[in-house]
Amino acid sequence: MTKLKIAYSPCPNDTFVFDAWAHGRVPDAPRLEVTFADIDVTNGWAEGGTDDHDVLKVSYAVLPWILDEYALLPCGGALGRGCGPLVLTREAGAGADLAGKTVAVPSERSTAYLLFRLWAAESVPGGVGDVVVMPFHEIMPAVRDGKVDAGLVIHEARFTYRNYGLHCLADMGEHWESTTGLPIPLGAIVARRSLGAETLLRLADAARRSVRMAWDDPEASRPYVLEHAQEMDPKVADQHIGLYVNEFTADLGEHGYAAVRGLLTRAAAEGLVPPLAPDALSFP
């Protein structure tokens, strides 16, 4: 088989999960040609339908627009507890009322932004003001420098925002878990349905074996992780992996699928996303 084209982020959780597979250490797995791209870019590729990647890491929030063409793999993604996006401000207690304020977000199709909209509908009477999309690593400097009033951050920002002198106004994951009891669905792995059921099953098996190989020998992936971690402190990279790579990465399982359905059903009820077809999440 020719190499399958895959795109995922350079974040530690993705490079940790895919290291063994990307470097040919997963026996009998399809070979990969890897592209690194920010989640906002991969969301756009998937939604546009013109990209030639076979496999993409995308936000769960974009699924309602792409599931006709892409299948959700039951593994390889990011769900969990205590790992939700944060709303940050410059001063403690500042922005308790975000009405009319400018907020930076990593993507309008991101799960982070969807969780933020569900939270804001309850917590910000009158709604926020302008929403500015920017790469996630630019958001904290923008809040610190006063370019925006608040920022919605993801990934390792949970561990580093205090280094920018910022304060957490609200934890989107905490809000989601307290109101639903479900884990937080963040990033999904999808593959083109046109690859066929046999290949889709092989992809899921390869992703599952790749993450288990990473768990069995964490040091094997370390050079790949740190090479692409954008000068991240190795300790922060380890925290990042520990938080976002968990049992749901190996298998969504009953609770993982319930979280995905819960998020998208709730969002559809609020008119934020199109409703899912009954079998939209079926695999393969």
C-alpha cells in the first residue's frame, strides 16, 4: 500500500501517540506521510473537503460538518477529565462580566470554543463582544499585552499561564463535567470513509497499538516529542502527555462515545451545530 497521508499537531500528546506508527515501529501498520498543522488548519481542511489527507486530527466540534465524508476512529484522540480549556484574563477577578468584551479563541470550529459558547450562554448575560481567532500559542501573549480582554486557551497553557501573569476566570472542562458528569471531548482522529472498512479498521488498530507502545516505552518517543514541542519545558511536555493521553486515547468506550454524543447533541439543541444523524458516529 502507498503511504497514507496524515495530519496532526506538533503538540506532545499527538507526537507521543503517533511516534511508533509514524516511524514504522508498529508491525504491519499502513505507512504514513506526516504533515504537522494547527488544529484550526486541519478543521478547515476537513470541512472544506478539498484536502488530500487520508487521516486528520480535528476538533470534535467540527464533526457535524464532516461525518458524511470522514469516519470517527474510536481511538487516538483526546478526551479526559480535568483537562478542559480555560478562560484567562490579565487581572484576578477581571472580566467577571465578559459582556461586550473581546475574546481570543484558537478556532471557531474548536471544541474549546463550543464549550465556551455553552458556558457563556449561562454565565455571560448579553453575550461576549468580538471573537478573534488566533493560533493557540499567541493567545496568552495577546491577553498579557492587552490586545484582547480575555483568551480561551488549550493544551499546555493550563500549566504555563501563570508564567504570563494571567489568571483563570473559568474552567470550561470543570463546567462541562459538573453539568454532565462526562469526560471532556477535545480532539478526534478521523479518516476518509472512501478508504473502505478494511483500511479503516487497520488504521484504528495501528493507532491503538501505537499509543500502547508509547506507554510501554515512553522514552522511545521522547526525541520526537521534544523535537516538535516548540521549545517547551520537558516537564511541561510530560504533564501535557499525562493529562491528554489516557484510557480514552486507546479506546473511546461507552463513556467516551457518550461524551461526544452529549456535547454535539447539547450544542445542536442550542443551534450551535447541525444535528447528528443517528448512525453518524458508527465505525467503520
